[in-house]
Amino acid sequence: MPKMKTNRSLAKRVKFTAKGKVKRPKAYKGHILGSKTKKRKRHLRRATLVHPTDMKKMRRLLPYG
């Protein structure tokens, strides 16, 4: 059976936790930051976990994670 390919664009954007969950950065931190509050921007800096309903897609895109 041939090797499965990892989706490289996703692999560069996410990391795996020790228990195998997928950690991702939050969205809405790229531009138009003047209208966002300091508190909102501070919370956007922190990473979050991928929702369990999307984990099946992540496993398909990152088979060796």
C-alpha cells in the first residue's frame, strides 16, 4: 500500500498535543486591529484546540500526526 500524503499547508499551521489533540491559532488577528479592543487581541494570541467535530477531517489531512 502506498504512503499517505500529509497536507503540508495544514501541517505548518497546527501542532499536536501530547494526547493527540490538534492545537491551532485563533482567527481574526491578521489586520484591522485598531477597531478591536486590547482584551480581544490579547485573547486572540492564545492557541485553541480544534473542535471534536472537525477531528475526522484533521486525521485525514494529517495521517501521521
